[in-house]
Amino acid sequence: MASPIALVAFLLVSAAALAQTAPLAVTHVTVIDATGGAPRPDVTVLVSDGRVAAVGREVPIPEKATVVQGAGKFLIPGLWDMHVHWDEERYLALFIANGVTGIRVMWGYPRQLDQRRRIAQGSLVGPRMAIAGTIIDGPKPWWPGSIAAGTPEEGREAVRRTQKDGYDYVKVYSGLPREVFFAIADEAKKLGIPFVGHVPDPVRVAEASDASMKSIEHLTGMALAVSGTETELRRELAAAAKLPAGERGERLRAVGKRILESYDAATAAALYAKLKANGTWQVPTFTVLRYGADPLAPEYANDPRLRYMPLWVRKMWNEDFRKRERTAAQAASQMRLFQRRLELVGEMHRAGVGILAGSDVLNPYCFPGFSLHDELEWLVKAGLPPMAALQAATRGPALFLGRAQESGTVEPGKLADLVLLDADPLQDIGNTRRIAAVVANGKLYSREAIDKMLAGIERLAGSN
Ligand SMILES: [Zn+2]
């Protein structure tokens, strides 16, 4: 078996060899541009200097252009996974191989700022990155390595540091006390850096939205927020938390059941209107929520995509704490909650709330690149039409990131991030997996090149 070093060299050489400087033309293709407009059959898309130069029936093809036959195929914008934790750089090509040309990193490290530079220069194969800073949590953080902010001043200092270190977003977490959360929101507004993450337990979704929280991850706080009796239920949750360990679980489950039963349509409608008006986006991350609900479901342990994961990741997923803790009865009730969450996202979409596709890569069975396609399927199951699901990974991320001028749709002038599909994703969203070629930052990756990248990564994963 080849050594890991040889394999890395192979991947780097492949990257250089694939660099596409000549213009590129995809001919006779059906373009689904993700503006929401109808598909445009039999057009030519010309790419030059890393941008879409022209889209149309009568596009002259330069003599030196590389021509990709698009007849019978479908061209969509490059996809974004808006909730990712991943910094193993030898595996970043998995995103490109899956048509994921952009990711939002939800807990950034300095090495990712460096990876982003090298990807932009073309010396590393990987997606574009928007990067949030270190998680800011309360005085007793859930994850080691988070910033512990127990006072408003510590919260403000964490925001200043996040921006100074070069990150694009502040990420807030569940354990933040109210006054620290609002201090963070205020400081972020002053400095002009958006903040995203979990709605902290003691804060209501409506308050977080009014404080300009830009995205809410994992639907945190939403089940309570659409209850007609949130105030009363919050009091009961606080009381349950003080019970001795033996009684606490059962009481919490009972309150949880009542949270679901006390849904109130008028409360929900008012909240959705607020989220829409304030520009607060939802990133449901169904892929990880589904795992968390039923971690012992048989499909996980046998997932064929495990072959692309390094040993340390396979080991971590295999030993995940959620597998040990979940009983069958809990899984059944958690799956009911999961179903409820699907319904809520369908409702929110119909009410005009912005929804973004994010899988939570690096959580168990959330695979770099591959799982974005799982997430698109969940969004359709939640009730989004396939076009809306597609937009949740293309136009939506561009709008969210403030990059709509140059990204998110297939239109002249946009950056050339494109995915060529063998079948129509509007007929079946699962067809986004049927990738014939990817164009990332203007560079073409043919199916053959993608298969070589995947084989290289499979060998790398198998060698450690
Ligand atoms: Zn996450």
C-alpha cells in the first residue's frame, strides 16, 4: 500500500494538473440557475477567468476552450454546506468531489484561515470558506477549548478577539447567561460582525432574533418558542433541572412532551413573521438531528461512505456517547420530536423564513461533502419544493453571506462554481448526487478526475 506521504503528493499533483486556465464551455445543457426561474434547456455556459462569462443559446465558443458535452445533463450552482466542522486538509477534496464548493466553518482555527488562503491561490483543493471564530459559551463550556464568558465584559472581549483574529462570524453557544448573550449581541453590532449559533437556553428565540442573531443552528429553542405556554413551561423546566438526578430525566421528558402538545399556530405565525422581518435564518441541520434522535439505527454503522473517513474519525463516531445513552423508548420519542421539527421547517419556509442547508460535518455520520445531499433530501421531506431546497444550498447561502453579487446562481459575471448532473434535481432532489463534473473556482473536475480523488482519499483513509 502506498505511504500516506505519497498519497498526499498524488493529491497535490492532481490539483495542479486539474487547474483550468483555458475557457470552458458546457454545451447543450439544461441550466437550473437557482434564481427560482424555470430551467433553461439546450444552452451553452461559457466560463472564463474563473467567472461565468455567458449563458445562452447563441454563445460563441472560443477556439481554445475546453468543451464539456452537456446534452441530457443539468447544470446547477456549486453547493454550500452551511454547518461544517472539518480541518483535515487532505480530505477537503471530498467537498469538491461532491459538488460542495463552499462551506461555513462553525468553529474556526487559525489553520483554516491558512487553508482558505491556499485554496484561493489554487495550491490546495477545497471549498470556499466562511469561518466563525471559537465558540463562545458560558462560564462552564460544554466543549473544551471554547471561550468561557461568564460576564458581559468577557463576552465583549471575546467578540473583539474573534474579529481581530480574522474570523467572519461570532459563534454563540447554549450555556451563555442572558446578560452575556445580549452584551455579545451589542458588541457584535458595534463592530459590524454578525453572530450565529445556538440560542442560549435562558434566551427566547424572539429575543435572539430581535438582538440581530443572524442564524439559528439546529432549531435551538424553536419547539418552546412555538408553544402557547412558553413562560409556564420554562418555569417547569427550571424546576425540573433542580430535581435530584433520579427524578430529573423523567420530569424533563414529561415537560418535553407538553412542549410539543402546546404548539400554538398564532404564536408560531407571529414568530415566523419576526424571523423573516429581522433576517434571522434557520440552519436546521437535520442530518445531525436525525443521528442524535436514533444513533443506533442500523444504517449508520454500515454506511459505505465510512471508507473515506480517517481512522480517528471512524473511531470517534463508533464510540460516540449518544450510542451508549439512548434507549429504544427514548429513540422513539426523539424521533417524534424529529418529525415535529421537519414540520416546523416546512411551516417556516412557507412563512418566508430563510432556510439554509447545513449538515454538521464531523458529527457522527455527517460526512464532508456527501452529507450535504442527505440534508437536501431532509429539506424536501420537511416540505420544501426541490427548487427551494436547492436554493437553501446556493442562492440562500450567497444572500446570507452577502455574496449574492458574485455567487449563488448561474448567471453571467458570477464566480464559476458549478455542478453538472446526470439527472434532473427538480424531479428528484436525490439526483444532486449524480455528479458528472464539478467546476470549482473556474477549474474543471471531470467525473474521471473526481473518481481519482475519491480513490486517493479512500487509500489514505485505509492507510492509517
Ligand atoms: Zn456544529
